[in-house]
Amino acid sequence: ASCTAFDNYPPKPARPAPLAGFPERARPHPPARVVGKPEVERDLACPLENLGIGIVVPIVFFSVWWVLCENSTSPYFPPLRWALTAFVEIWFFARFFTDLLPSVGHFLSGLAIGVAAGVVVGTFMGLFPRFSRDVSPMTEFVRAIPTAALVPLGLILFGTGFVMETFLTSLAVFFPILVSTTAGVRGVDPAYLEVARSYGLSFSDRLWRVIIPAATPQVLAACRV
């Protein structure tokens, strides 16, 4: 019993209290999980399995179609060779240069014009709030009108042909690009802009090197729509 009084002698110094705002001591992080060979093989096998399914399913589908409908006379279940022959004759010979190629040209022209106009106007609306406040009522009014309702206006202004079709296509593309570009420009992280200013970049450099690249993912997402 007399020895217990000297067990804690000499007394241990008290542990100083941590300073305000600083942690006592960073706890050691748990060791990183080591990915074993089976897990790596399983991760690599998943894309291969998906690719295999994407290849096998169409092959099985067309094989079943070929076997079951080979002697069919129904217009709803024609033989596969008839369908392939009609597809080649319609799209690659008779109507390729008269129907398909002009339609693709009109679509690409309208897409390019709509994307260019939407990016330019959306960038201005995202950078300059006053410009956005002045232009938004008109853009919201036109955006609420269905594109099909503007077909008579396009016929009156441009008649039938390349200009009218390109106008309607670009108008349909313009508003999704405009909305996404405006949101992308306004959503740029302010820290990026502060770093650009600290490095002395001019407004044009900040626009082309910071703002436009940051807004590009939303613009591309709108192009997919």
C-alpha cells in the first residue's frame, strides 16, 4: 500500500491545451486498401462483358429474324434479305443525292449557325448582367413559341428551300445552346477568375482561357439535346 503512493512519482507534466483553431494532432489515416488481383480482373472484365453483350445481342436478333421470317409473306414480318435490299436501294442509290444528302446539309448548316449564335449571345448574357436583363424578355418570349408555329413565318419570309429549313433548324438549336452557355458562364468558379486576375491576364485572355473552357461541357451537353 505504501508503494502505491510513489507509483506516479515524479509527477508527469500536464499536457498543454491546443491552441484555438488548431487540431491537437492529426490522426494517422488508415492504410490504403490494396486492390487485389481478382478485383482488378473483375473491373477489367466489366467493360468487356458489356461490349460482348452489345455485339452478341444484335447478332442473335438478326439471326432469329433471318431464320423465322425467311419464307414469310407478311408485310409486317418481311424476310431480312428483303429489308436489307430495300434499305440499300432507297438510301444509297435512288434517293441518296436527292433526299438524304440535302437534308444532312440543311441540318448541319442550321446546327452550326444555331450553336455559334447561342454561344455568342449566351456568353454576353453571362458576362454582362445588364445586357441579360435587357435581352431576356425577348428571348423568353420567342423561346416559348413552338418551332412548328414558326413554319408559316419562315415560309412568308424565306419561301421554301434551303434558307427556310436552315432558319428553322438554327432557331430550334439556338435556345438550348443559349440557356446552357449562359448558365455555364455564370457558373464559373470565382477562384479561377481570381487566379487569372492575380496573374495579370487581360479580359480577352480570361475569356478564352478560363471562361469558355469552363462553360464548354454545358455547351456540349446542349448540343447533344
